[in-house]
Amino acid sequence: MSDLRQEANSLDREDELRAKRKEFVLDDTVYLDGNSLGALPANVPGRVADVIARQWGELRIRSWDESGWWTAPERIGDRVAPLIGAAPGQVVVGDSTSVNVFKALVGAVRLARGEVSGAASGEVVGGGGHPDEGRDEIIVDATTFPTDGYIARSAARLTGCRITPLAPAEVPAALSPRTAAVLLNHADYRTGRLHDLPGLTAAVHAVGALAVWDLCHTAGALPVGVDAHGVDLAVGCTYKYLNGGPGSPAYLYVREEHQARFDSPLPGWTSHAEPFGMHPEFEAARGATRGRVGTPDILSMLALEAALDVWDGVSVDAVRAKSLALTDFFLRCVEAYVPEGRVESLTPGAHAERGSQVALRCEGAGDVMKSLIERGVVGDFRPPDVLRFGFTPLYVSFADAERAARVLAETLDA
Ligand SMILES: Cc1ncc(COP(=O)(O)O)c(C=O)c1O
């Protein structure tokens, strides 16, 4: 057995998270695509079957109350909260990340300008304070997953802002008293680069603007610390490292100090202070509920709730430590096995700049990934030439990392 294989086995034996793997439905495949769709936690099918057969099939409409359907968005939000470093009452689950980016960004511009409608502030009419209309710029991460950029442009049109796309490192120098809000990704979806959330948030605050973070590629992979670092608003999906399932609902974090003035651009009946009052006038609910819109997607939401059970007793610090050890080890195996010059790592070597994935630039990456998948190693391909390998510490082993690198070398050799 090669030295690296032996080392993988001994790292797996010492791994404090190793028992978690049994809580997932996995097979012989090396699954390195949890940064796109997390694996299925083993308790989810039974729970979803109960939701369908008993809660829906037998209790029917009574389940909105008796099975806790109505309050699921806030209840499950409070389960996501500790994973992103938020105290309870600030996270609500629902809608897609794209929709939550819209709510967060328009809400952030309104907050930065001091524009609050009467309905949102709880005042009878008019409301409003002293709008700071001088703030007419939204800065958006130019390297972002495209949906955030599309939504940011629309949010800019609707709020009368200009849009400035910039790489995160260029943001501090570009900030000015005209900046209203900045939308950034905690980790780059292509390269896996981790951005400096505390430093960038502080820079945004220094000019009186608000920071909105997309946590899709970090929640469940590393400590985020939204409360500790003063993040204003944040969004993220739950189908990657949180294993909520295909299309599981996203979440919206609104910092407690902003909640009373958070003026959602999508005020639906379920974010009304009295949803069953059926009032013609909107009056916003208090707290995280203000981020809701319409009827929650209960089947997906309760699948997510069951999926979150795997986090019981898990420390996010331990997850981060294993994630870094896994990506370090994978990079070492790639260097040892893959002939020089065939791949180039786009993922930063420095731990402080690395998320939980490794991105390798490789000629013919699309075909290479197809053969890797045929050989039982599942990652993904991002055009034009990037192989992505996501490392989910709850179920990926060091033996998986070694095998993936070995199969990659064989594939490139073939
Ligand atoms: C950083 C980032 N933001 C947003 C999305 C898309 O979100 P949704 O499809 O839930 O709207 C993704 C999807 O992978 C993503 O990686």
C-alpha cells in the first residue's frame, strides 16, 4: 500500500467526525459534490414519509397548527442560526437564495438611506425618517455566482442606484459615502477562495453602508460568525453543506438591530403582523418573520429540518479543522500522483483564504470530469476549464481524498 494510502487510513482512524458518515446514505462512490448537492441524511426518508402520510394524509389542515407547519420557517431558521453564528430570532427559512438576495439587497439600500415605509416601521402612514438619498450605489462582487449579479442589477434599477461590479479585494478602495449596500460572497463558487468577511464588513460600515453576504459556500463548512462580525444581512442555500435536499429552501438573516426598520420589497401575507386578519393594508410582523413572503414549502422545509439533525453535537470548529486537513491532504495527493503541468490549483494555499473546495484548472476539464464520474469519483465541472471537488467533512474521508487524486491521475494518464 502506498504511503499516502496508509496515511489516509491513519487520519481516518483519528478523525473525531468519522462516526457521522454512517448518518448519510452513501455507497462506494467518492462523493465530492456536496458543495453543489449535499448527500442524503439517512433519517430524512422516514421523516418525510411521516409528514406525507400522517401530517398531510391524516391530520390534513390541522397540521398547520398541530404539526407546527406554520411556525416552521422561524423554527428551522433557529436551527440554521448557530451554524452561521447567529443568536436565535434572526434567521427565517424560505424561498430560494435568489429571492432572498433580492429581499436583502433592496432592504439594505432602504436601511442605508433611512427610508422606512410606515407599514414596516409600525407607524400608521408615511413613516420615513430622513431619507439619505445621496446613497445611490450598490457594489456587487464581480466574481459572484451569476444569479446574485442578475438580482443586484434589478435591485439597482428598482432603487435608482448605479451598480458597480468589483472583485472583493477591490471593494475597500471603491467605497464612498454614496455607497448604499455591498453584496459579497463569503467563498467564490469557482475557485473556493474565502473572502475576508470581518475586514470587508468593517470597511463597508466605515462609510455608513450595509454589508450583505451570500453564505452558500460556507454555511456548514466553516464558522461564519455573522453576529460577531457585524454582518447586516445574509442569505444562503441549504442544499449544499447543510444537506437539505434538491431545491430545499434558503434562509435570510436580518441582524436584530435592523429588524424593526427592515422594509422587505416582497411583503406577503405571511410576513404580516396579523396574517389571518386578512387586512387590506400591510403591517409588517416583528422579528425574522418579516422576511417571509407566501405559504412555506412544507415538504422541502421539513426534509431540511430532519437533515439538520446530523448537526446535533457537532462543533463547526471541528468541521473547519477537518475541512482544511482534507483539502491540504487532497492537494498533496494531487501533487504526488498527477504529472506536473496537467492541473493547476486555483484554490489558495493559505488556510485563511480557503473555503471547503479545491478547484483545479485542467485542459479538457469537461471530459475529464465525465471520466472521473464513470470511475466513481464525483465532482463537477465549471466552464471553461475548472474541475471542482467539494469536501464535506461530515461524510468525506481521507481515503476518499486519496482515491480521488489517484483516479484523477489515472484518468489524465489514460
Ligand atoms: C453563491 C451562490 N449563490 C446563489 C446560488 C443559487 O441559489 P438559488 O438557486 O437557491 O436561488 C448558488 C447556487 O449554487 C450559489 O452558489
